[in-house]
Amino acid sequence: MLTSDRTSAMQVFQPIQLGQLKLQNRILMGSMHTGLEEARGGFEALARFYADRAKGGAGLIVTGGISPNRRGVLKPGGAKLTSRRQIKSHQIITKAVHENGGKICLQILHGGRYSYHPFNVAPSNLKAAINRFTPRSLSTRGVKKTIRQYAECAALAKESGYDGIEIMGSEGYLINQFLVSTTNKRTDVYGGTFENRMQFPIEIVRHIREQVGADFAIIFRLSMLDLVEDGSSWGEIKKLAQALEIEGVDAINTGIGWHEARIPTIATLVPRGGFSFVTKKLMGSVKVPLITTNRFNTIEACEKALQEGCADMVSMARPFLADAEIVNKSKTEPEAVNTCIGCNQACLDHIFENKIATCLVNPRASHEGKWPLDAKANTSKRVAIVGSGPAGLSAALESARLGHDVSIFEAASQIGGQFNMAKKIPGKEEFFETLRYFEIMLQKYAVDVKLNTEADAAKLSEFEHVIIATGVKPRSWTIPGANASEVVNYIDVLRGDAKVGKRVAIIGAGGIGFDVAEFLIHHETDNFFEEWGIDQSITERGGLRKPLRNAPRHQIHLFQRSEGKVGGKLGKTTGWIHRLQLKNKGVETHRGVDYQFFKNGKLTFNEAGSQREMAFDSVVVCAGQIPFAPLAESLADGGKTFQKIGGALNAKKLDAQRAIREGLEAAYSISEWT
Ligand code: NAP
Ligand code: SF4
């Protein structure tokens, strides 16, 4: 089928009406905090950020969460909309979006007990496990005042030029805390029975509708699967949805899982669009459009959910960081979409580190003005890139995009470097998409890819600029006996070149040690929902049931020499998943270990002041990396100018995020550009 025939037949590209708001397609760019909301010059940067996504085809954009009052901000200095003085700043955003043919709603989010500051409030003074601040319980007057503040915030949003608002009623924030009996112990009209507890969101919607009139969209993000003990029952969720419809919401978006839930909901191991069954269950119970969400990263996955009757619209957030043009490209050149791999490394992890959210596969995100996509080098040069890992691929693509004549030398028979390892890890298969993207883009920009080709000084002499991106090599393990036949390195294991026995020691508990453990414990029949105890029939409160797990294939012990928490340096928003996953599969961890020797299949080591000996069939070395740049010396000797990037430059704290960003920076550093 021709691309145009294919896309015109797709539901996802059909217009849809949200109340009085007509949308060109059924893709919503979901709410995502970027950190620009609070940054100096942030509104201008946000305007550029959202304008690019509007131009890229998003049917509707929802902003990051903005608090309706001082107490609801997520952190000190967090964004709020409480005064007419702020309207001008928001108009910068709404104007930019409208000028680019888009529509935008402001999300109103009150953090309740999740607000990370000492002035937080909640239905009851019960501290959240993920916050160190205990909230103050709102008085009845305080509740009523908060409801009015939601409505005032919505009115200010309307004055600012937004097309509507989304009320954040899920993920465990304030509204969710009112709905569930474990967080709402009130004895006034907002506590007790579910009818009383749901009064809070009902009155919020009623007051907002009164304030904003009929010609302003109200979306309610409803927690349809809390994934916490004693969360809402399906009957309660349905009752609330129907009551919200009566109060005048124009659409209901789906919320999955409270932030304190110990079940992954958006990480890469969640199957694509895996939670659409939840929204589907509500289809037919209300007449307003329903929006499904979580781990959609391709338009095809969105289309599938619509075809299967799971929802009327689909929300994606992070995929718009990865590629601002995901919607438009999916119509004309779907293979050129830079796909979100669900890693959280540069988006959510950055937010938790108080940094501006960007994207591992697209470092331009949130920095739209810094490396313009349409920039051209003032002088085109012959550029050689040595190595086609993430750093080299990024440098090659960006140099070619700038108009340089680029060749890339790769000693292996395929591009990708360490990405070829990563994509073998269960739950990390999405790395395949990044390789597909680079492969297509290198073709598009006519990069000469020289596979099975070792670069040398002679070959590189004809190039005006050389970028060394030869990456890293594994650090050796040097204790006596480390050369025994049972001792293998992680590359051989992931490639399938080394046989691994039943009892396994993994030396090194960094990102790769964890990856290898996950690779070894994975069972082909592992089922995400069963393993994490998610009740897909949603008959149990909160959607939880007893987990069902396959017996692990290996008995694994994970070792590190340092004393810190094992896996403590993994990403903020995904580290807990990796740690829990290994614990659930019986992996034992050892820290503060002093390796002595490996002899006759036994590892001797000191731990907690005593010497121990354990028998292992295999020992897999994941002891970190060292830079690999064998060419650098000969080039330097020959007086050739070159630059190193990625692991070849510095293997410490290397990850794909840094590698891809350094490739981009290197390309823009080659010559002047405009
Ligand atoms: P890493 O994160 O630096 O971990 C290396 C591990 O090896 C540490 O646990 C270290 O712990 C141990 N080690 C270091 N020197 C050693 C030695 N001489 N003998 C024995 N053990 C030694 O490196 P990696 O695991 O190779 O990962 C490479 C990069 O990829 C990292 O930057 C990582 O963040 C990234 N990555 C991230 C993920 C993820 O976030 N999920 C996954 C894969 C890779 P001790 O020194 O305490 O023994
Ligand atoms: Fe997606 Fe990772 Fe980019 Fe976040 S950093 S948008 S999860 S690819």
C-alpha cells in the first residue's frame, strides 16, 4: 500500500472532537515536566519546544504539571499558575503553539503528599513512602479553598490562551489521595464512603466548568489502575468516570500506577502499549472520548490500540522528546522516526536530579535553539569517523546533516558497537530501534559506511577532520586464577559465545553486571503482568494479584568491592526496578568484597571481616570499561589532528546518553555553521 493510502486508512490520523475542540488527529502529547517550567528563560524555551511538537503533528499537547496553589508545587520553587501576572509568560507558549497549527492544554497538578517540601498538604497527615515530608491534613475550609484554586487556575489558563486544561487525578497525587481510603482518613464530607471521597474531584470539575464556560476543554486524568494495596476498585473507577462526565469533562485520560507503586509502568520492560487493556475496560461506560497511555512509542502501536477498540485517542509523552516530528514522519517516512526506547535516562532521571529533561536518543530535546536541525556548515569538509557505536553514529549523522562529506570506519560487520549488546538484554530490545534509525539516517545523508574496515593512519590521511569513536574495552579482572576456563567476560556471554553453568558469580555490579544478571535469569515464557502481579481482569482492588514467576535458570551471586548499596548508582527512576527484579529472582548480592583467588571452581573472598569460599560453574566479569583508542597514538605521531569522543575519550560514567551528545557536539565543532 502507498504511504498516503496507508495513512489515510489509519484511525490514528482521523480528526476527533473533544467537547468543542476539534483535533486533527488522535495523538495527544502527554504531560511531561521538562524543568524548563522553572528555569530562567524557560517560557521562551518551552514555547520553542512545544512549537516544534505542534509543527511535528501532535493532535493536542498537554503541558507539564502546574500547581493551582503554593502548597501543591512538587518542589520548592515549582511551577504554579495563581496570578494574572503570570498570564503574559504563558501566552508566549500558547501563541507559539497556535502559530504552528497546534492546540495545547495546561495540566493542573497538585502534588498533595508527594509535594517535596515541608508545607505540603493532603487529605490526612500520612507520609508517603517516597517523601520525607509528612503532609498537614487539610481542614474542610482548606479543601474548599483548594477546589476554588483549581477553578481559578483553570480560568487563568483560559485567559492565557490555552485550549483547555487537564486535571491530574492519577499517579497518586492529591486527587488520588482523596479517592483511596488508605490515604483518606477524613471524617468530614470529603472522607468515609467512596461517594464522599470522590466529592473532591467532582467539585473541582464542577467549579472549573462554572468558571470557564462550555468552550474550553476539560480532560480528567483518572487513575484506572492504582497498583497499590487497597487502591480503587473497578466499580469505584467506573462510578467516578460517569460522575465526571455528568459534571462536564470532555475527555478522560488514563492514569496507571501511583508513583509509590513498586510495579514498573513506563520503563522499557513494560510491553508496548501494555496497559491499553485498562482503558478498554472503561470503553462504553461513558460517552466522552477515552485516552489510553503508557509505553506507546510508535504510531503503529497507537493504531493497534485504536483498532482493537481500547480507546478513542492515545497519549504519548516521551516519544515526543525523542522525535518532535513523530506524527508527521509516521505518515511519510515512518522508518526515519527516532524512537523512544523507554530508558528514562535523560528525561525522568534528569528531573529527579533537578536537571532539564532531554532525551538519550535526541539530545536536542529541550535545547531546541542550540543545535538547529537546519544549520549548515560554512565550509564542507571531508570527515572520517572511526567506530560506529552510539558516539560515532551520532557524530556521523550530525556531521553529514551539516553538509560535510562523511565516511565511517567500522571494524565489525555491523554498526552499533555496545548497542548490539544492549539490545540483547531482556526488556532492552528497543535499542534495536535506535540502530534502525541511525542506519536509515546514514543512508539518507549519504554517509559512506565502511564495514569490516580497520581504519589506519594511511586511510585517514585523506580526511580533513578525524573523529575517534572507538569506544571502550572491558577491564580485565586480575586476581590469581582469573584466567581459569570458568572465567568469561560479559561480551562472550551476551554474544552466546560462552557457555554459562548453573551457579554463576558476576564480578562487578554496575549497569552491565545488572544487565548480565537479567539476561541470565530471563526465561522465554516470562510474562510481564504475571511476574509483577498485575491483575489484568481488574477484579482486585488496585489491580494487584499474587505474582507468578518462573524458577530462575541460574543461581546468581552479584559481587562488588565497594560498600555502597548494590545497584545504587543505577538510574533514579529505573534502578529500583532492576534491584527488585533481581531480588525477586533470587539473585544474591555481596558488597564490600575483597576477592582473593579463584581455584578449582571456587571463589575465595573476604566479606564482612571473614573469609568465604563459594563454588561456581561460571564467573562472568563485568568489571567496568577502559577507553579503547588504539589509533590515537599513531595519528598523533603523524601530526594528524583528530578528536576523541565517547568511551574512547573517557570510559568513566560513560553511557549512551553522553556518547550520543558528544557525537552531536563534535559535529557542530568541526567548522563554523549558520
Ligand atoms: P560500571 O557501571 O562502572 O560498573 C563497573 C563495576 O565493576 C562496578 O560494580 C565496580 O564495582 C566493578 N569494578 C571496577 N573495577 C574493578 C576491578 N578492577 N575488579 C573487579 N571489579 C571492578 O561499568 P559497566 O557496568 O561496565 O557499565 C558501563 C557504563 O554503561 C556505565 O556508565 C553504566 O552506567 C552504563 N550502563 C548503564 C546501564 C543501566 O543504567 N541500566 C546498563 C548498562 C550499562 P567495585 O569497584 O565496587 O568492585
Ligand atoms: Fe525515551 Fe529514553 Fe529519550 Fe526518555 S531519554 S524520551 S525514555 S529515549
